[in-house]
Amino acid sequence: MLLTLRSVPPILKSLADNTHHAASPAPIRATVEVSADGLSAYVNVVPGEPMAASALHLALKGASVLYGLQAATLATLEAALADPLFEVKAELIARGTPPSPGRDAIFTPFFHPGIQAGSISSDGSFDYHDRDLLKPVVAGEVIATVTPAVPGIAGRRVNNETIPCPPVLDFALSLGPHVKLEPDGRICARNDGVVLYKAGQSLDVVQHYLHEGDVDLRSGDLAMQGTLVVKGSVRQSFQVVCSGDVEIQAGIEGGSVFAGGSVRVKQGVLGSDFARVEAGGSFVSKHAENARVYSLDLVKLEEATACELMARRIEVTRCLRGGTATAEHSLVTGQLGSPHSATDTLVIVGEPLPSPVSDAAHKLEAAKAARSAHRRSLSPRSLGTGARQKGGKLGREQAVLARVDLERRVERLRKRDLLLETAFVQVQGRIYPGARLQMGEDSLVIAEETTATRFTLDPETRRIRGERASS
């Protein structure tokens, strides 16, 4: 007799059901999720049959979680899985290490890169002349610092994969031969000069600088230690100050040049109230008009009109007309004066050149003495008798100052006498009436036109004498 499913006894059905459930796999209670960046892993646990700790480890391994496991959390979960009612959601089980970025090298200049708009003057006004185009420095001066680059530290994901960090930029500025990078990161100048800096490219200190254009509002005044070449002109009210030689490849048009060495101007000097040239060496130019020129050596021009010239020697190859020319040793010119009676030309030879440095020092000492006298006149002790006021320290200071002034005068006269022994004026062409010569205490006004004459001071009569060149 065949048994249908309905005729199976209840007890057998129950055994069959138990056999079926025993053969089915147990539900998975623990799952592992990894974040998109791979730096975090989380565990989710649902209620169910108790789980062994090895089952959790298998789940972690299946999700490739190999790095950064949180030991305390893992131990807690291993124990809790034995409880069929335990559940948790998104419990952090592993944490990776993010990359630590490095830092690029830092270059910190102690000068203003590029040209500035100007500067604030002591009276509060804005000075457009001081634009800081040139950055003068002296030997040993710190001109910049370098902070070394710091490399980054690579990171690691929970699957033990390395996360690289971006590379850092080392100090790559090319240093010239006249700067030195010290071990502590200071960049020092090896010699006097100006900073030559090309942003992101190179740094050096040079003693010779070529300025491509004019010295004007666009560049501001130029000042440096060393030698300077200006390819343009020095414009009205602007100036060049240089410890060495200066070459102006165009002209000086109302500007000023102060050089410790020689000054050479290719075209000429057109003066004004602001114009002035001072050279520790020679001054050479084609022509000068309404200019003030001071040279400790030679002033050489083709023409000079209405100028104030002062030098050890003066040579004007064509004509010197108008103004004043003072020479310690000699003056040689092709033509002196002008046929126009309104032109006044004065030539002085054998006169010691004033020293701007010593004169300034003397004026400073005089100012100090005057301030000291003023302070003493206001002190209570100065309110005594007139006899007491004339004596004491103030009187001694005034006496010293007077003695120094007298000594300077005597020394100047002694030097002038020596210069007059060899000083001369040589005119190779025409000398026009109205021109004046001064040598020592004697002066001579040219009354009628003459030519080719050499003037000296007679040592016996102390009078100026003229000797015509033989034809």
C-alpha cells in the first residue's frame, strides 16, 4: 500500500523537518564594509545564532581588511558574538593612515622684489623718486633666507595599500658667485653691490648694472655700490648715485649724477635748477649747458655754455662761454668768451677745490657748538655774571672751533700758493672781450679780442701775465 504525504505520521514529518533545517547553512550575522577612500572599515552584526570569533576574522579577511585593526573593538566583538541577541551597526573596526603632506622650500627675500610705487617721506608726503628698483647691499649683509623643504609621509589603506603623498618642491633658485647660502639657511652677499633677482630663476649680487631705459618716473632714482650704465637719459629732477663709475649712453636732461668714480655722458648735459654732476674721478661729455659739474680730476668737454665747472683740470676743446670755470691746476680751451657782450665768462685757476666731506664735517661741528651754547645759555648756572659766562667750557669750545677754522684757512692759503706756481690758462683760439681771469689775488679783464695766449701768475709781481704763442 502506497503512503501519500498526507498519510505520513506527524512524528515522522517533524523529524523530516528537523533534518531539513540541520542541512541548511546558518545565517551570516556579521558583515564588513569598507569606505570609498579605503581608510575605514565598519562591522554590522544582526541577531542570530551564536558565532565563533573565527567567523568574524573570516569576514574581515574576505573584505581584505588587513591594516589598522582596532584591537579593543575587535576583542569586544569577538566576545559579543556568542550572544544571539547582540547586534551593532557600522562599528569602526579598522582605521587606515591618511598621507601627511610635506612642505615646499620657502624663499624669504629681505628686499622688495620688483619696483615699488614709491615711499613715504619724513614729512608724510609720497616720494615717487624712491621706487627701489635697485637694492643696494654691502658685503656680509643677509639678503634672504631659505627654509628647507619637508618631505611628506605616505599613508596606508585598511587593505594595506600604500597611499603616496605629492612630491615637495626643493629650493631651486640658481645662486650666483657673489652670494653664499649658509648652513642655517641665510643667503649673504659676498661683496658690495646691488641685488640681481629674477623671480623663480636666479639670485646674485652684482657690482656692475645695466639699466635699459631712462632714469625717470618709471624707474625712480638709482643708487648702488659698484658701476652703472644707463642706456637712456637721466631726466629732470631724477638722480643717479653710484660708488664707482657711471656711463650715461644718452644725456643728462635736468637730472643729477653723483659718482665715486668717473662719469661719462655720450651726448651732453642740459642743466636746470636740479641738475648737478659730481665725480670722484673724471667727467667726460660732448657738451654742457647751464650745468654744475664738480670733478676731483678732469672735466673734458667739446663745448660749455653758462656752466659752473670745478675740477683739478678743465679741457674744453672748442669753446667755453659764460658761467664760471674753476681749476686747481690748469684750464685749456679752444675759445674763451663770446662775441656777445652780454655773456660773462669767469676763469679761476690755482684755487684749491673745496672738499664736500670736510666742509660738511666743519658745518656739523659748528652746529653742535651752537646747540651746546644755546643749551648752556638756558641752564641755571649760566645766569651768573657776564665774566663767568665768557669763561668755562663754553669759552674753551668756542676757542677750539675758532682755532680749527683759522688752521683751515692757513692750510688753504698755503695750498693755493703751491698751486699758483704751476697753474695756467691756455687759450688756443680767440679770446673775446669781457672774459675775466683770476689767479690768486689778481684778476684780469680781457679788454680787446686776442688769440692763442697762455696766462700764468708772475711769481715776483703776483700779477697775471699773458704770453702769445709765436706764429
